[in-house]
Amino acid sequence: MAVDHISASEIERYGYCPLSWWLSRTERVDSEELRQGSRRHAEISEGLHEIVLIRTMMGRWGTVSVLASSMATAVALIGLTLLPISNAEAWSKVFTLFSIPWVLVAIYLFYRTASIKEGGRLARYERGAMASAILAIILATNSVTVLGVDVELAMIYEAIALAWLLVASVAVALHMGLQDRLKDRKTGLAIDGQVSYVGDEVYPVLRSERYGLSGRPDYIIRTDEGNVPVEVKTGRVPQGPHFSHILQVAAYCLILSDMEGSRPTHGILRYGDVEHEIEFDTDLEELLLSKVSEMRGIVRSGEAHRNHEREGKCRSCSRRSICPERLV
């Protein structure tokens, strides 16, 4: 029998107050605070998509730079191999020995960037790959000019190699410019890691068929430990993470655990510039599942009630005006 999915945002509302959650299933409310929160999340999503786009473009230009530098080296070396250079065999061997290994080093370093999360180590690999590619091009193209081969065919090969050098140089410049932009955008959004998912309509809703849960975390970052869901809360910054928000992050962790077959070690809650790491242990998972079970029981019975005696909580509730059990 199919089970209706409960969203992580519903679990967050239930954690705040079961009656508020129940009312939200049938009654829509609006407030300036909610509208401000929606605008802020839209701004964050826009910035995250830009980060993903920049990262994609960096990868493409990095590939172009490696291919172009390899072509420049190959063309220059073909020219040396095919042309009679009787008085410069020693120089030819030197340039051959030094240019080809640098191309291989550049290709290896770019390959390594694909398996490393964003950060200082990735930037070092990328800079090393760029430097290696440039050095290989310089050695290869100068292998013709230094040897002083005054042959028409040699000039053709040199022109082709220089053309590839220009392509590689442009690719390097664009790649490095994008790297600076990426750093600025990530600093502005306080992101440490590679963004692999953005929680809006561009990406699919995450679903766990096993637990009947669904949701869209604000974003997911890929780390050495695996994917980590991140939930951003706008408005005032509390002294510590709210219980309802912890449940929401736990729901995202459980969904990812079911979808990917590997358990996230933690999720992240962000309030402004303050970040809390929420450990996803078995106790939190059991608590989450017990709350989901309670919610399904309420759906079957059709009856929910307030679970607190706090006037301040009612005063902050966006559904206070339609709540039959409000305290204020």
C-alpha cells in the first residue's frame, strides 16, 4: 500500500506545534515576514545557481586549456620530427623530453580536480595544472624558434602551434577569472564545499519511498564525507538551533540516506552568519521517525491539538489568527 509522502517542511511545522501544522494543510496564510523570507531564499537560490554555473564553466575552460596545450606541443614536436635538423639533434631531444612530461603532468592534475571538493587543495591543483600546461606550450613552440629552422614547412607548424597556444592562453585566462568570481560568490554566501543541489524548481524534489518522506533542502554540498544537506533560516538569529529546525534537517539526512545508500554524518543549519552542525545519529533518527508516526496518526484521526502553554510561541505563529486553541 502506497504511503503519502510527508515533507520535511511539514515536519518542521509539526515540531513547532502540531495544531499549527494541521491548520497549514488546509489554510493558507500570508505575512510580511513570510514574504521577506521567500525573497531572501530566492536571492540565495540565485546565488547558488550562479556558483554551479561558474563551476561548470571552469571545468569546460580547464578542459580546453589542456587540449589546446597538448595540441600545441604535439604540432611543434611533429614539426621537429618530420623536418631534417642535422645540426640540432641534441636540442630537439631536450625539448622533447621536457615538453611531453609537462603536458602529462597538466592532464593528471586536471584529472585530480574532478575528485576533490572545492577548497584550498583544489585551487592548488588547478594552479599547478595551468602552470604545467603553459610551460609545456612554451617549451614546445620555442623548440622550433630556438633551433632556427628556416624552412617553410617549419613555419607552418610553428604558426599552428602558436594558434593553439593562443587558444590555451585564452582558456587559462577565462578559467582563472571564473575562479576569482567563484571565490567571491562563495564567500558572499558563506559556502564551504561544492554545491551539488539547489532546493528550487530547477532540481527535483528529494524522495524516500522507504520512509514516505520528501523535501527540498536549501542546498546540498559535496564533501569528503559525502553529501551534506544545508537549511538556511532567515530572520532573527536564535541562541541555538530550534527543535523544529533540527527535525527538518534530520528529515533531509534520512531522505539522502535512503536515496544514496550512504548515511550522512550530519546536516547544517544556518541562521544568518551562524552555522550549526547537526549530528545525524541513531537517537535523532528514532526521534524523527516517532514524530512522523505521530503525524500519520493525526492524519488518520483528523484531530490535532496545541502541545504547549507558551504565549510567546502562539504570538509568533503565523496561523495564530485562525487557531481555535491560541493562547493570545
